[in-house]
Amino acid sequence: MMKHIYSICLFVAMLFATETMAQVTIDEVASNPEKKEFENEVKSGEVDAEYFSEAAYRAERRAIRQERNTIDFSANLHGSLTAFSKSWQASGDNTITLLANVNFLHTFKKGKFTINNTASAKFGYNNMKTDIGDGQQKGLWFKNVDEIAIATAPQWDMVKNWTYGANIKFRTQFAPGYAARTSKYNGEARVSNFMAPGYLDASVGFTYVIPSEKFPLKLNLAPIAMSATYLEDSTVTNRYGVPEGRKSKYEGGLSVQLDFDKSWGKNGWLRYRTTAYSFYGWISDLSQMAKAEDKSAYEHIVPTLRWENTIDIKASKYLSTQIYVQLYYNKAEIDKLQVQSMLSVGLTYTFKNK
């Protein structure tokens, strides 16, 4: 019975499928040969592809600063220690010597304008057993090197190898100085101190630079110059040419200065620097010139000469030897040539951005 029912259902399904297929027809559609042009309704506009990059801006500014600025910094710490036991048969005294030296040079150049700024500081102390009387000895500290120097020189290009501008230099000391090692212990008067003396040199003139890297020499000629001496500590016994009852003295005249700075060898292991400054005054006291009844206040010729020589020899990156020699002559202070020489070995640190 079930077989007959399946046969009838299959027959009915085939019948409906045949009718459906018979009803499907395909009509021919005539195509339009006309060419259709499509229109772009999207509005176009200019887009700026440039954008601001903070990293690129900082890199550009850093490159410009490095091109315009030159920095040279060096610091030295030299010292020595000698010690003997009480049983040491040969003669000898326990000594300690320390010397610190810092030099800074900054040059800024933009277009025709250039400014050189320099700063240096030297300070040396030593300790040695000294006879303080009654057969007693005591280790006393005594300074042997003491100087602060700051200078600036703005210049403008004039013609080839020539510039015009100003030079301003200031020098003084850090700590009190005494005539002998026992002077401070015995309460004696000082011979020097901070701003006693203090020196200020200012000039306006022309500078010639020799166009040779093998011989980098600068010559400054200043027909208008001023040299001032300050004595702010009234307890200092040495007047340094400052009249009694006064704390300062100003001189007018002309000045000449020579500068040379060159390095040799790989990584500049040998460097020689020298500065020779000469001041020739024809007005001995500018502040009193208007008050003087005669010409004695500005008829005195007071020559001044200061010649500094520094030789740096690098044994390694952090070890160096320095030789320093200075000749100083100031007739207003003392009519004798003053000479200072120093040889030191120790640690050094140097930084250069170029």
C-alpha cells in the first residue's frame, strides 16, 4: 500500500515540474547603441601635503646652533703628595699640593657678527710644615695660584680678514693672599684679596686675522683703551698703584693684543696658547683729570705688559701635563718684571662640539 502512495506522489511532483519549465521563456532585448558618458559628481579640491614635524624642526634648529656656536671646555686637576715617617733619616717635609684649572671658550657667529666669550679660573693650594716659633712646626696652607678672568669681544666684519669691535676683560682673585706662609697664622695684614686688586680693561679698535690655519694669529689694535684698577679691601697693604684714600684708578691710552691658539697631532695631543697684552697709557688718572690744576695727572706714561703661555700635552684622554709661564710688568705697581712658571701633571677633561 505504501509503495503505491510513494508512486502517486512522485508522479504529481514530475507533473508540476514539467509545467513550470514550460512557462519559462527568453525574450530578445534590443540594445541601445548610444554611448553613455558617466559624470563624476564628486567635488575635487587641492590638498596641502606639507605638515609640521616637531622632530625635524628640533633637528634643524640643533644643526643651526651647532653651526653658529663653537664651544671649547677643559678642566684640569693636578696634585702631588709627599709624606715621610718620623723614622726617616734623610731630611724631608710632608707636603700636599693641589691645583685646579678651568678654561671655557664660546664663539657665536651669525652673518657678519661674531662674539668670543672666554672664562678661566686657576686656584692652587699647598700645605707644608713651617716653623712657627719656639721650635714648633705646623702644617700651614698657602695659596700659590689664584686668578679669575672673564672676557668678551663682540666683532663685526669690515673687509677681508679685518673686523672692528670692542674687547672687555676683567681679572681678580678668589681668596686672601699673604706675604709669607706664617702671615695668616700670626695675624698679619693681607697683600691681596677678592677685588683687591681687580682689573678691568676695555678697548675699541680693529682686529686682523692671519688667513692661515697653520698660523692662527690674531692682532688687535685699539687706539681707544681704558685700564682700571680696583682696591675694595682697605686692609690690603699693597696699593697696586691706587692712590691713598681711593678705591679705584682709571687710565686712558691705547692697547695692542696678540692671540695664538693651535693644536698638533692626532686628537690635538699638543696644544700651545699664548696671549700678549700691552697697554700704553698717556692719561694716568681719568677720574682726577678734570680736578687737576696742572698737567701732572695725565702726563705720566704707565706701560703695562702681560704675556701668558700655556702648553698642554695629553698623555691619554684623561691624563695631561701642563706648562704655564706668565710675564707681567706694571710700572704703576712695581718697577720690576714679575715672572710665574708652573709645571703640573694630573687629570684632565676636554669637551668640544666641533
